[in-house]
Amino acid sequence: MAVVAPGKYRILCVDDDKFFLRVTADALRYAGYSVDTATTCLAARERMADHTYELVLVDLVLPDCHGFSLIETIRGKYPAYDILVITGRNDVRDAVRAIRLGVYDYLVKPVDHEGLIH
């Protein structure tokens, strides 16, 4: 696994599954990325108001809003952020909608962390 310079990229992971969030954030940190996490849309919005990110990983199923709502917020306020959807929903319509909103990729859980890092 290639390691990048620590802090070179700042990533926000948004997922209500705390285990998935911890494992994914730990894998990204191990690879040298600076990672923040959020379990709700509200927490994600607060973190984005306080920090700048190069990449936001977004689950579509969140407790306080749909992931598409968060993606639309990111596209409106932070258009330079790259977005990846990582979700348990293997739905072609969701994938097409995500790509139309400018999402870089649509990944279905479980996610290969080594592949995600590369």
C-alpha cells in the first residue's frame, strides 16, 4: 500500500455506521491522509464550515437527511470538493443520479480499502 505525505489530503467520511466509519477512517489515516468523520448530515455540514476538504465520502442513508441532500449542499457551497458515494444500496438509478450530481464514483459496501486508497 502506497503511503502519501501525512496531511496532504484532507478527507471527510460521512456514514451512520460507526464501525464502517472507524475502519475506513483508520485505513485512510494509515495511508497518510488527514481524516475527519461525521455520522449525520448536520455534523458533516458543521465540519465543512470549519475545515477544507479535498474529498468527501458520503453514505446515502443517513439518520437526518438523504445523502443526495448532502451531495447537493456540497455541490452548491463547496464545488471544488470531490465526492465519492459509499453505500449499501446497489441501485443503478441512485448511481446514475449520483454521477449526474458530479460524484466521482459510486461504490457499494463492502469496500476494498486498498482499492479505495488507490
